[in-house]
Amino acid sequence: MIGVTCWRVRWRRTRASLAWAFLATVLSGSVVHAQSAALFLLVPFGAKATALGEAVSADTALAAEGLWWNPAALARMSSKEIAFHHSSTFLANSVMLTVVIPSRVIGTVGVAGYFVDYGDQQATDPNGNPTGVLRNRSYVLAASYATPVGKRLSVGLTYKLLVVAFNDCSGACGGQAAPPGSSSALDLGAQYSLPTTSPVSFGVSVRNLGPKLQVKDQPQADPLPRLIQAGASARIPVGALTAADAALDVNLDVIRSPALTGTGVGLGSTLSYRGQYFFRVGYKRQSGDAGGPSLGLGFQRDAFGFDFARRFDRLSSQFGEPPTYITLRARF
């Protein structure tokens, strides 16, 4: 039992050191083209989006999660929404709080706070004696605006303020400490719905446009991981499902980032019943061995909603901790 406890302590200390190496080489199953910063911006977030293999650029019902994926998805929301998102992986624990307020007059506005905790490390002197604690965190404050343009087009944007505090010291850490880095980024998105009997929509988002992330000085600044994501969403007309008050929706996205090699593909499907119960499956594929299948469950009743997802990528499975995502929302 003592041995297991010691191993857990060592692992918590090592986890933060592994985080950057993992994000830089395996995040989406690719090798980084060039040195990039704030790679946590490419990590999936939100239970619904994760369950659908991240194929949500054209999902017009994405609600508050659209603030992270495609801000245009906020444009036609009819209710205010407060949502709490949590994810737990072997690398980090993350939380995000989003508030979205739609208005028929000015459009939809949203704000969010995102916090990523990679764990702490013990700082030591040359003799191995503890001298302080190295804290490893990332923070994002975001604000979104979205509006309909005519009956079928929606557009939106999100501004993000980023702070990366890796090896931020509490105590005397000597040369092991590093100053926090900061930058800002802009996301742009659009969605278009076709005039068809069964819902069909297309979407595109361009994310993480902004200046390099600077820690020490401008020559050592690194570019943000810019990303382009585009795809389609369609409801499959099945008479038996319609008669049973059920529906089947399919999403397909193509994902490209100059920070990573190869083109990613996300595929997701949702089986819903009475617009209250949801079963989701998805698959994310990028060059390399990362990515994999995902599944999720959802429930929406009146003002309350709950979504749960797990992603079964190869790397996390080796550590016995498939990533878990939870979203709680209230609409009013």
C-alpha cells in the first residue's frame, strides 16, 4: 500500500512534465511542424462535442459549447444559458464556465472562463531538498458575439485572452521557475442552413488567430496553433424514427492546423428521442496513432441539461484513464 501511494505521488509530480511533451507530439496524432505555443487550445472540450468526434462546426444546436468550437452556433439560441464543463484526463483537469445571453435586437453575447490544471511539482535544491512548488496552469478568458444574417446564415466571433503559467513558482525555485506567457486570439465562424425538409447545415470556423505567445521576449515567442475546421450536419430522414418521435443526425468535419501534420477527420452521430434523450457516438482521426472512438449520453428536460462523454484514445488507454467529459447546463 505504501508503494502504491509513493507511486501516485511520483506520478502527480511527473504528469506536469509530460504534459508539454505530449501536447507537442501526440495531441492530435501528429508531429508538430514547428515550435507552437498554447497547444491546449487544440484539446477537445465539452461533452457533446467530444462525444461526436469533434465534428461540430455545422451543428446549429451546439449551444454554449459553440463559444469554443464555432461562435456562429450561438447566433440563433432562443434561451439564456449557463453551462459548466469539466474534463479529466491523465494529463490535466479542466473546467470552463460559460454564460450566453441571446437578444433579438443585438444578437447573442457570451462570456467564458477556462482553467487547465496540469498539477504541481516539487522544486528542489542541488541536494534534493524541497525549496518550493512549481505550479502548472493555463487560463483563458473569452467573449463571443454572434448574429443571424438573413434566414439561413449565422456568423460569430470569439476573442480570447490567454495566460500560460508553466513552472510558476511558489517559494524559492531558483532556475526551475519560468515567467507566465500571455497572448490573445480571435476565432471566426459561420454556419449556413439549407432550405430542405430535413435539417442540413454547413459550417466553418477559423480559430486561434493572434500574435505569438511571448514568455521572455519577442524573439523567443511561439505562434499559436491556428486551426481551420469545416463540415456538414444532416438529419437522416427515417420514417420509422419519425413515427417513434426519434431522430438521427450525422456530422462530418475536416480539421486542419499548420501546427500539426496531416488533415484530421471527425465523424459523429446522434440518436435522439423526444428531443430529451441523446445517445452519441463519434470518431476522431488524425495522422499518427492518437485519436479514436468516443461515446456519450445526454439529457435535456425543461431548463436542465446534462451531457457525459468518454473518449477512448490509444494513449490514455495505456494509462488506464480514458478522458471523461461532463457538461451541466441551465436555460432560462
